[in-house]
Amino acid sequence: EDGICDDTNLQIFNNPSASIKIYPNPASTYLRFTFNTFFGDELSLKLFNAIGQLILSKSNLSNITELDISELPEGIYNAQLTKKTNDLNEPEILNKNIIIQ
């Protein structure tokens, strides 16, 4: 993998067999999210800038999702992945900081 992020392979959503790779980090033209488990319409992504403004939102992610970030200004962003749950609990959320340069 390219990038300086040393934890690109993250365990997600309290599922030991489910993981995600987020790369490259830092990034300049695209961000790729690769899942080893298919979540279907359960998974959505939001990208926030450093002051908390929602910059991008995408739902129904596929196993490999690539985002064009070439028009975004340099900075640190927060990628928030949300998985719907079938019970009354809050959805599960994974947060990861992304550097765009």
C-alpha cells in the first residue's frame, strides 16, 4: 500500500472477520475504501473537513469504493463510516482521519 498511514487495515463494527483498507493516506486525487465483507445498503460514508462541515456523503458502498478528492483543498478530513443496525441501538460508527495534500 502507498501512504504513511500505518493502520490502513482496520477491524470494523465489532466483527473480527470484517476489515477495511483506506488508502492512500495521505491522498491527493482519490481515496479508496476496500472492504473484505459485503455490507450492501447497510454502509454509508461521510467526509467532514477540519471544522466539521459535511463535504461529501455516499451510501450503499460497494466492496471497493473510490472517491475523487482532487477538487478538495489540502487538509485533514474525517471519514465517518456508519453501519445500520437491525435493532433499536444506535448505528455503529467508525471514524478515521484522512490527510489530503
